[in-house]
Amino acid sequence: MQNLEPLDLPPSPKPSASGAIVDLPGVIRLLQDKSWLIVSCVLLAVMAAAFYVGRALRVYEAVSTVQVEQEDAKVVKAQPVVSEDMRGFDILYTVVEKLCNAALLEQVLETNHLLPQEGMVVTKGSKVLTREATITRFAHDVKTSLRGNTRLIDITVRNTDPRLAAQLANSLVENYLEQDALMQRTTTANAKVFLQLEANRQKDKLEASERALQDYRQTSHLVSLQESQDIVTPQLQDLNKRLTQSKANLVQADGAYQDSLKMSTNIEDLLAYPQIATDPDVVQISSEVERQADAFVLIRLWCRQRHPKYVLAAASLDGLKQQLAAVVLKARARMQESLRIIHQNALTSQRGLEAEFHDTETNAMHLSDSAVHFNVLARQAESDQAQFDALISRLHETTVAEQIKPERIRVIQKALAPELPASPRIRLIFGLALFGGLAVGLGISFVLSFINTSFRTVDEVERHFLLPVLGAIPKLPKDAGASNKLVAVGDGNSAGAEVFRTLRATISMLGREENWRTYLFTSSLPNEGKVFASVNYAASLAQLGLRTLLVDMDLHRPRVEEFLTGKRHRLPGVTDYLLGRTKFDQLCQQHKDISTLFWMPSGRSVPNPSELLMQTDFQQFLNEGLTQFDRIVIDAAPLLPVSDTLLLASKVQMVVLVVHGCKTSRKLVERSVLFLRRANAPLGGIVLNLLPNRRLCGGYYYSHYHGYGYGSYGKEEEDKTPVETRR
């Protein structure tokens, strides 16, 4: 018998890929199907975020803002001992780095009594903190940043205690001011000691020169030499002034040079000198040391001492420190050499002036031999007096400068105890959790949809096979009818009854009704609902008054008897007829509720059902059945596990393939259709079973409008009937 022609269907594009969602309704159906998964992922993400937020440590941030002054405030016109140009951005960044150096942090912790004693170990929960670990941990909690295009520096301190965070931020600024003032006072005190010693020495020298001058006056009986020196005096006075200035310069140059010779070789002490600290080479290598030290701190937290990264980082840091020491010593040497050259130039200038003054003095001695020695003594006394006055003035300025506290930075805003924690960021965490859960849920849904190769809609089946979908059976609710109930004869307005009325009408539209008397229901795999479909279809035919016979031809796993009676009694059936043991009419069982519905069980079990079907004439079985019944509906075995159905498919007038929607792989369905076509089976169409209920056009629309108007129509007609007529 030839295959049936499919219903006339509108041309449709070839599907892109198995299971792919290519249209908006499909995407919406997918989201509805997987809404539980998406909601579950979102809920899990939110619960994880809530758990993290609940367990996370609350960290508070306190911020103190300071401003770097361009120059020190001057109460008096006193020249500072150490001067720096505070207008450069390099100084600003230097202050930023100095605000978070290890020595300052250690001093802050010591001031606030948060640092354990040397050699002591403090246990905090499960952590063991040493002195160095405490400083390192505090360094991670301190952040200093320079605001763009300003001279404002923000000092941020993080801590679990908001008050302690504010206290540490303010203490950091206070300790920096004290440290800076101490450095200035130390430098000024050293200069003061040197000036005091030099002033005492110059005082003794001045007293000696004045005493010598007075003694010479008394011995020489000279009261005034002005008249004898009218010619040479102006010249000598000019030379004397120049020589005095030269000597003063020499004293200053000698003092600076001697001070440089007394400079320590300690690198930290040398870096306190601005001339060395601002040296370009020193600044460059210092920056590299600080960066390497920061990197070494991080490596030391994660690596042990013998780890290659730890050893390499330590060696690099030591090398940079050695380079820094060498560069600092070179800068010290250059500074000493510069001061030596200045001292040598001052000495050479003084010697030149002394030589010139000596020549002039020699000429003056010809005028008055008696005034030579007097003038020498007088000039010496004046020179000593000038040098002494300069030293005393400088000493007074240094004393005043020592009492003035320099203000390199000024506090703009003190840190206040924050009310809300800076970490964790609850809104951000929950926002990311919602977004992440939604993204994961959607991702999993689309992945599952992509790998799902089953048929989910009627349109997919018809486009794929160019076969009509004879019926779409939804997942019926338990109260409407389960898979083991005869729903076709239930409530006329129920969805189950309407489904099989639709299936009956669809099959009748394939051709003349008298041409289709034998039907075979099969499936690709077991448990796809072929028994449910065949039994209820047979019941729907019987409701039309047609004598219908339902035959259980699944000789491997017969289910019709159990479906109709609730038990399996091993009644005689098909196998008994095929073996010639029982006559046909003795095997037909009449349904207890439907008088026109008869059924024939599979009969006794046989060892090889396929061989039995091949050896007997199944066509004779059908012919004998058609003499007694109007319609024969056969429930056959699944196609892929066994070959029984392929032996019967060409003998019937229509084959109906039942497919479990949204579950059975389309490759299995394709294989089943291929087997049926090779067996010349009259494949009438496909029945999609157990489809989810949806209300989208183009989806599972066969199951949503069943019973439309039936219940209300009867009720309305009854309402329109007069009361007397109803009675």
C-alpha cells in the first residue's frame, strides 16, 4: 500500500539547527519553560550574596585631608638652615610617599599602643601577628593619594572600628608633623652648635687683636694716624672692606666645607640633607627602591624565604639599596667637592686681596713706618669685629628658627568616624548577584535548549518531515485524566476528550472515511504514550457508533489489558489466534462501559514474537476482523527496540507515529520514519504527546481551545428555556 500524501502545508524555511531557537516566540517559550531554572539561579546568587554579606567583615574608611604649603610661614626674617622649594610636584609626591613610610606607620602604631613589643607575638583569632606583620598589615590599610591638579592629599585608613580608623588617620598626620619638625630641629641644632663654637673662637681672636692694638698705641704714643694716611687711607679702606667681605665669605665657605666633612656616611642621615635628597640620581634610585620594597612586601606575604620569587625580589631590593648607597655617597662626594671648590675660590680670592692689600700697605709704609704696625692691628681688629658680628647675627637667627615649628602641611579636614561601612558594598554585591544569577540562568537555559534535539512544537515537526501532525496531546492535569485513564469517554468538555475528538476529525480529513478502517499506533521508544493514544482513539471511534476493535499487538510488553481493566489476567488473545488455538470471535472482549468498543489482549507469552509474526498471515487476521468490526485499532510495539511493527506496518491502512514532545530525540524519530518508509508503511502522520501547556501562537496551540463554548452553550440554551418547559 502506498504512503499517504501529507496535508497541504504552506512552504516554510528549512530549520537552521536542531533545537535552535530562531524566533521571538520560541525564545519566550524557552524563558517560560526554564523560568524555574532562571529563578533558581537568581535565588541562589542572591542567597550566596546574602550569605557573603552576612559573613563579610565590616570595614570602615576614615579620611583626613591635608594641604601642602608652598613655603614655610615666616614670623621673623630669619634665613632657614635647610630650605626646600615646596612648589614642585615632586615634593608633593615625596610628601605622599613619606606619609605612608614604614617608620612613620610604626611610630603611629606605637603612639596608639597597637604595636606589640619587640620579640612578642600577638594572637588574633586564628592569626599570629608579629611586630613586622602588624606594621605590614597596617600599611595595607593606609592609602595616601594626591588630588588631581591640587595640593591636597587624602589620607585614608581602613579598620573594622570606625572610631579607631578616624583616630589612626588623625594620628598619622600628627606624627608626620612631629617627625618633620624633629628633623628640622635636629639640623638646626647641629648648625647652632657649630656657630656657637665658631663665635667663641672668633670672640677670643677679636679680644686678642684689640688688646694688641691698644698695647701698640701705648708703646708708640700714637693717638691718630689719620693725617699721615690721607693718601693711602681711602685705597686701604676699600681694600680692607673687600678683604673683610672675602674673609667673611671664607668663614662661611670654610664652615660649610667643614660641616660637609663632618657628614656621616649613614645613608638615612645623608638623605636628610636636601642637597643630597633632591639629587636627580638619588631621587630616581630612591623611587626604584620604594617600588621594589612595595613589591617585596607583597611577595613576602605570599611566598616563603626560600621561594625563587622571594629570593629574587630580596636580591633585587638589596642591589637597589646598594646602588642607592653608592649614589648617595657619590652625591655626598660631589657636595663636598663643590663646597671645597667654593672654599678654595674664597681662599684664593682672599689671598689675592691680601697680596694686593700688602702691596698697598708697603707703599703706605714708606710714608709712615710707624703707622704700619698700627694699621695692621687696626685692620685685624676691624676684621675680627666684622666676623664676630656676622657669626652672632647668624647664631641669633638660628636660635629663633629653632623655636619656630615649620608647617609643611596644614590639616584641611580631620578624619571623622564613618557611620556606614565602606566594605562590603551591599548594593553592588546584590546587583552583581542578580545580574550574574540572571546571566547564568539564561546561559544554562539557552545551552540546554541548544542541546535539546526533541520536537517542541507542531510547526517543527511539520517543517522537518513534511508530515501532518494529527494531534497534539497536552500534559493533562490529574483531575482531568491521567495517562492510565480513558479520557475520550469522560466529560465532554474536558481537554482530554476534545483532544481525541480533534485527532479523530483530523484523521478523517485525510481521505474517505471508508478507506481508513485499520489503524496502527506505534512509537520510536517505549513510554511515549502510544497505548494511551491508541486506546482513547479507539474509544473516540466507538463513540460514533462504529464497532471498533482494539488489538494489543505489543507481544513483548502488552499494556492494553492492564490499561482497560487495571490488572493483567493473561487472557487468551492474539498469540492464541496466530497459533491456531482459539477462534477470532472468542478472543474479543467487550468494554463494560462502551458497548461498541471491543478489545483483544496480546495473549499468552511466546518466546519469539517476531518469528511468529513472520510465519503467520497477519492480513488474514485483519480481513477476519473487518468482517465483524467497522474499525480496527492496533497498538504495536515500539519501532527501534524490536522489528515486530515493521512486519505489520504495510498491512494496515494507516500508521500513526506517537512522539513524546520535548523529550524524544529527533534523530530517533527520523530513524523511525525512515524505517516505516522503507517498509512501505502508510504513514498518515504524527501525534505529539505530553506537550507542555502554553498560550503562544505558533506553539502548543492545539490544546488550548478544546471544548470552546460547549459548556456555556448548553447552559445558555437551558437558561433561555421557559420555566414551565424545564419542569
